[in-house]
Amino acid sequence: MKPVLDEIDNKILALLMDDARLPVTTIAKLVGIARTTVIARIAALEKRQVIAGYGLKLNASMYQPAVRAYVGLSIDAKFANSLIKFLQQFPEVESLSAVSGAIDYMLTLHCASTEVLDKLLDQIGSLEGVRQTSTSIILSKRIDRSSI
């Protein structure tokens, strides 16, 4: 059963996703509730496993490779498993998501250079069953609540 979250829970979660080390007193001020209420709400979110854990967020300028890109993939369905197996071998593959709409999968790549990206895109595009790719290089993130 999916837990029911109210507006206060969602505000607390958004603040924690931005900075999991944010002091409880700061969260209380920003949300407009008592500090003890924030503590109780966070404990309840943890107990209900809405908050599954806390992680490390790396400094993108220190860690991230030079080029990140989104790649939309249209493929023949019978080749989906071989595509997934192929992509799993590359450390440049950050994520692969099945999506609805005009494309079948959205791939996120992080590469050391545009040359590495280009070579990888050529390999992906030449795979049997890949009908079309569409690549967008990520220029900057305006909102980032991911762990990396």
C-alpha cells in the first residue's frame, strides 16, 4: 500500500532531498511547524519507509565527467534484452529507463569527453534492433535532487 503524504510531508521531503543534513530547526522554520513536529514527522517517514536511507551527494564539478547526455532510443521490442545486456557493460551508462511515448527507452550517459560519447553512440546506433537514437547533451542542471 502506497503511503499517504500530506503537504507538510512533501515539503519536508523536498527540503531533505535538497540537503539531508539540514538542521531540524531550519526545516521547522521553512515549513512553519514546531521543531518537535519535524522530528516526529521525519521519524514517521522513516518508519513507514518513505525515507529509505540517507546518502552522499558528490560535488558535480569535482566528480562528474565532462559530458552528460540523454539518449532516446527506439528499438524493436524483441531486442530489448540484448540492448540491456549490451549497455550494462559500459560504466558510462548512468541509467536506462523504459518510457512511454515516441521512444522506448531513455538512456543517461556520462562520458569523459565528446569523443567517448560519440564512439559510444556509434556502438549503440549500430546494434541490431535499434531503429533510432536522439541525443541531447546536458548543459546544466537547474534542479537536482538525485544522489549524484
